[in-house]
Amino acid sequence: MLVVISPFGVWDWLIVGGSLLVLEALAPGVILLWLGLAALLVGGTLLYIDLTWQAQFIAFAVFFIAFAIFFVARNPPAMQLGATTDQPFLNRRAEALVGRSFTLEKPIVSGFGTVRIEDTVWRITGADISAGSRVKATRVDGTALHVELVRSSSDPVENSTQPLLQKLFPSQR
């Protein structure tokens, strides 16, 4: 194994560093960036200072740890646990719908149904409710929204018994 490691030179470090940076671009995760930069720095150091293979690997480890500490020290607030953001529902679309009201296009049967919200059809759960009723999302159950019937103040029993056109255009007597 020493025969393989001992001739590790400038070009080897530069090629390894460049390859790690390319891999970082293909599979982002930041760790390969630090490794690649550390390898490039060792390769650059070898241009001016001739180091033994042991010193090269120690320098690589020191540079890697230095880059990692530098990144963690300059960590953006969005990457910290519990940090506030201007987009709290990013990647949590279902939670953004809690509290909103929707009109059912299809009824909820046996506790399950679907509702179209903007460009997505969502699975919903709740009591059996007929189509055309207004429902309000109250919580998220996994990937499904739990909904409850919205009762209007003018019709305390249930506003889904009248067709929508009769609600919009009441008959004149």
C-alpha cells in the first residue's frame, strides 16, 4: 500500500480535488466541496513545498476540518434548527392549507374523498359530506387533509342542502 500512496504528487491532488468538486456539482451536499477544496489546497501547497505522504494526508485532514469549521461558523440562519424563515410552509404545502375553506366537487364517502385545490387534487378525510358543500381544512393527517363542514350564519343547520344556484339567485315571490 505504501507503494501506491508514496508517489502521490501535485497532479494527483489536483485531479482528486477537481473530481470531488465535479461530484459536488452532480450530487450537492457540501461535504464533497470541503474535501475537494482541501485536496486542491494540498496540491497547491505541493507546488511550493515538498511534503512526505504522511504530511500530505495530515495537511489534507487539517484543511478539511478548517473548511468545515469555517462553514459551520458562517452557517446561514435558514440552516439552523428552529430558525424562522419568510416561507414557513415551503415543502409543507398541506400545512399551508389548514384553516382555508374549499367547495367539494365530489362528496366525502365513508370518510374519504378528494378536493381540487389550485393545481392539485388532495385526499381529504372527514365526516360524510355531499358535493357542493363548503369545508374547512382543520389539520393534516399524513398526506391527507382533515376537513369539517363550514356552517354559515344564515343557515345554522347545513348550507349544502340547497343547490348553489338557489343560494346565488334566490327565487323572487
